[in-house]
Amino acid sequence: MKKEYTLPTEKILRTLSPPSIAAYATRCALRVQPFLCLCNQASNQYKRFVIEIDDSLNANISFNEAEDASLNADELLSYATELSEKDVTSKTKAAAISAAHAFKATAYIANDFLDEGYDSAICAVDNSMVVIGEMDWPFAPAQKDFEFLQDLIHGDAVDYFFDCRDTGPLGDLWHGNPPDWYLEVKKIYDKNIALWEKEVLKKKDSEDC
């Protein structure tokens, strides 16, 4: 019999340890991150935003870096929430907000601002699920992450954060074959972000001259 999965409620999510809820939020954001390259217009500022978000979702933030990371997270989240849907699709905006909140959750928890960190983690999850729900895809991967995380107990939040990539302890992002829509947008994302990184670097070099 096929196992039925249901997403944990906000109340249940808040029972996770601080590093665990940051990891859960990051994994949810990573599943919709490729939508960041599906936009009608990509200004240099937007390209910088996407590159910073790409870096931040894989960051292991140390205690010494937490304050600067928190300030950067606030700035990126402010930018994401102000995106115009004339320039980006609704899915892209939701993915941007999810990714920015996931980064903020990690940065704030690393800085021992647990309430704000938990609030952002919930927002990251909610926005990613809007996108995944629109793609009509089961929530089983998120539930499997939760099952792995809920029994873990770690010490001080600043001492331990998960590597949320496929190679980390949580395993494959999709726990099996990714959906076709993810593979399609990921291919576009990988191509675009490589180009955008070159363009942003080139523009920065020209500004420094």
C-alpha cells in the first residue's frame, strides 16, 4: 500500500530544533529555487540577487558571520518582497521570497534570534509550498525531510548546521527521481546563472576600473 504523506502543521514544525527548522526551510526553498531564472526581465540588480541567494542557501554560517549574514538576509528579503510581477512570474516571486526567508532563518538562528528565525522558516516553507502546489506535485519529499529531522537533537544552534545539498545527511533533494518540471527549470537555471555570474563579474570589474 502506498504511504500517504501529510505536511506537518506550523505548530509541529516549531517543535524542531533550531538547526533542523532552518534545514527544513532551506530544503523547501531549494526545490523551487530554479524558478528564479524564469523572469520576463533580469536587471543587473536582479541577477546579483539570484547569485547571492544561490550562495546563501548553501552557506554554513558561523557565529562570527551571523550578524553580517542577518543584515544581508534582511536586505535580500526586502528586495524579494518588492519584486514587481510585471518583471517576474508569481511563481518566481514566491520562490524568491521562500529562498530569502530560508536564508534569513539560518542567519537569524545562527545569531541566536530564534523567534525571528522560526518565523522566517515558516514563511520560507509556506511560499515554497505555494509553488509546488501549483505544479501539482506531491509533498512527500518535504515530509521525508521532516521525519529525518524531528528526532534529532543538537546543541547550541550556532554550533551546527546541516549541509542541505544532495550530498548532505538529508540525502537527495527529491528522495528519488525529481519531477519533470523541476528538471526543465533547473536546466534553464543552471545555464542562466552561469551566464549571469559572468555578466555580474564583468560589470563589477568595469565599475572598479
